[in-house]
Amino acid sequence: MDQNQYTQQRVDDQIKWMEEKSKYNQRMYKIFSLVEIVVAAIVPFFAGLTKLNTAGFIPILTGIFGVLVVILKGVEKLFRFQENWITYRTTVEQLKREKILFDTHTSPYDGPDAFYKFVENFEAALQNENRIWKGNWMGKVITKTEV
């Protein structure tokens, strides 16, 4: 694989993929958080209306909204939208920086073996991101400094 193929097929594709994953996880995190906030705010409101309710449906709605908050928070925790968003975003910025340094022949990519250094650094960044992702899914949150 030559330099142009690597850049197009690996570098650009990985950056685009991670940007999409970052956007998706950010969107999901914000949607879940917004819905949790709204539903959690409704619970005490309905709880206060319980005495005014003669039909008895307010306590049922209050319970349903309370359960919904717990379910939303559980799903958000399970899929780790915030952690994934931050991890992908951090890695994308690191990969973009490496690419810019390489494209501008800036240190450490200013010597005769620049392409090989670039490939090593780029692949190492991807490997670190994969370790973080795997650690997150196995229940241990790993930060960039632990890799």
C-alpha cells in the first residue's frame, strides 16, 4: 500500500468513521440527558398533584415517569454514550493533528522516514483508542493516560 492509498483508505476513512461515531454518541447522550431531566422534573410535579386527583391516574403516571427515569439512565450507562463520545472525539483530534503534521512535513515527519513514522504513530493512536473502547465495554473505564 503506497502513501496515497494509505491516506485515502486508512487515514481518511478512520477519521471519518470516528467523527460519525463521535457525533452519534454525542447526540444520543444529549437526547437521553434531556429526556431524563424533563421526566425527572415532571415526577415531583405529579407527586404534588396526587391529593387533587380524584380519578387515581396521577400516582400511576408518577410511578411510570419514575421508572422511565431509571430505565433511561440505565440505558445511557449501558451504552456509555458520553464516554464513547469523548473517546472518539479525542482520538479524531489526535489523528487530525498527526495528519496535519505529516502533510506539512513538520517534526517528527520532516525526515526521510516520515511516512513510516506517520504510519506507526497513526496505528498506535488507533490501537490506544481500541484498548480504551474495549476497557470501557469490559466495565473498566480507561483514560488516555492509562494506555
